Amino acid sequence: MRAAATMLWGVAIVLASSAHSSSAHSAESKVVRQLAKSASITWQEVPLGTALERLAKTQSLAIWRDRRIDPNLLITLTVADQPLTDVFAAIGQQAGAATVPFEGVIYIGPQQTADELATLAAVARQPIVKAPAAARAKWLKPHTWSSSRLSEPRQLLNELAAAADANVQNEQSVPHDLWPARELPALAAIDRAVLLLAGFDLTCRLSQDGSELQVIPITRPVAIAQEYRVSNSRSGEFNAAVAELNGATSTGEANRPTITARVEDHERLRAALSGRPTGAVAAAAAMRTAGKKAGGSPLEDRRFTLTIENKPLAAVLNQLAAQLNLQLEWDAAIPDTAAGRKMLVSCRVEKADLDGLFEALLKPAGLVSKRRDSHVSIQKQ
């Protein structure tokens, strides 16, 4: 079976809870709309933690950085009018991390955890499927979540369990740590527990009545089983989809197989049975397509909104050129000094076209640009 894609843009679909499926679909739809928006960014050696805070604020996103990803890592990035999926892909590449939406939150962390997160949440729900409605609601009804600066994960875990009238077992497995302040959208208590523990390579198991939350190591491979009924008319597409999955297993009869796989893989199988992409599959396909558009929209159609403060001119232009596939040509009369190409420039533009952006950057330095398609010549005024 073929290896999975590097970046997974799937959202958890809980197989046993229709109520959760509805809330997950709503969270998924919102985050898909947000990630499809375009952004223009110029960061020059900005700490990752600061960069993500800015991105969360300007784009109205909830971002969860895994504790194993260094917030002090310096990020240098120029993005001009590109989808946020591309922005996160570029951040992840520099940070050695993967990014995945999870219940309306953008998770950035190790690739393995990003691949497993949705399935960990689905597995964590299984014990309370048959619990009384009141017990299920305590763990599955979404609530907003905030934590103060220097909060401790063990304390946060105990607080969310107490709100569900439950006790935490094996809490000593959660190491001491101090976390930044966080504001997150409405999340089910069980999803908060999974998200909180994942950074320690831990997960949780609920008792059948929901009164105990046990902290346990993650057992791999992380997967969930589901039985399918496959009609003769869809068997070819279904079997082909199963063959594409990485690490999935199949048992049972040909027309009623039980597939053990990740949540995202089950989404693909349901799409194969229905004959059309749905839910997370459609989102993933759209985002992969967007991410592969190296050229983006035509240069003449692009609009740029960005702020640059005291940055070397050549460095800014070189980053723009790399992002937009431009060829820069400098007039030999412009020296490679602080009085020329390395002059510090500042500008702020809103919805400017490419030529307007170059004018805003170059005019304070006494320079002009002449562009022919993707070739840009920088000259003295």
C-alpha cells in the first residue's frame, strides 16, 4: 500500500457519534474556508512562537504548537498573496513540523503526531459510546477553552476532567511543563485531553461510564476498525482505495470487510463507496491542489498587502523574487552597500499590484523598476 502524503489536511470524523460528526463537520468547514484565504507575509528571523501568534491574530486562527517544536526557532519567510495552506507548509518545512487541522484548531507538530491526532481522538471516544447521554455529553459537548500563561498541563488535565465529573488516573505520567497562554474555540473535553497529551507521546482512555480518565502511552499503530458493506458496483473502486492506504488491514468477507485504518483513511473509503469526495477528503484534495500551484494566480492579477520595517532592500526583493519566480537584474551602478542594495527600507501597502509594490519599496531608496513579464530591472531614478 502506498505511503501517505507528507501533509494531511483531514479532520477527525468520529465513527460512533453522529452528534460529534455534525460539530466536526462545522469546525472542518470553518477551518477549510480560513485556510483557503490568501495572505502576504514578510518575516525576517522572527521567532516561530511570535510568528504563529501574529498569524493567529491577523488571520483569526486558533493555532496549537506542539511543545516539541521550538518556539525560538527563527523563521524567515516571504509569502505574497498565497493560500494559508502554502504559508503553513513553508513554516512547517523550516520548523521540521507538519500541520493539520483538528476540530477547528491548526495543530503544528511532529509528522507522526499530525498523522495520528484525528484517530487518537476517535479511539478515545470508543469506551463511552454506550454510556448514558448525560455522561457522553460531559465529554463530547464542545466548550471554549482558555489557559493562562505558565499554566501546567497536568493541572489543565485535572481541570477538564473535574468539569466532566471525572478523576484522572496515572496523572504522574504527564511531565512538569509550563505553557503559554492559549485561547481555543469550542472543543469537546475528550479532544482537549487528546491534544494536551499528544505532545508527551501520551493519550487517554475513558471508563465506560466516563468517570475516570486514564493517561496511557500511545500504542502504535494508531488505527480504528470499521465494517463496510460493499456493493458489486463499487467493489472495484473500494478495493483500489484500500490498496492505496498505508498500513491499513482488511479482514472478513469481500462484500463486508472490516478495515482497520486511520480516520482520514476511512474518509477516503467512504468517498470511494459514495463515488464522490466528501468531508475531509474534499478538503484534502482542494488543499493539495492549492499547495501545488507553484505559480499561483497571474502576476497582473495579484494584490499585495504587507508591512516591511527596516529591512535590507536586496534581501526583501530576493525573497519576493523567489516566491513569485521573478528574475531580478540590478543596474551595475547601484552599489552592494548600505547606501545601495543593502539600504534599510520600510513600506506599507494594501492591495497593491506588483508594480505598485516595487514602487513602494524602491522609491525611498531613489530607485525604480522596469518589468517585462517576470523579468524586473532595478535602476537608479
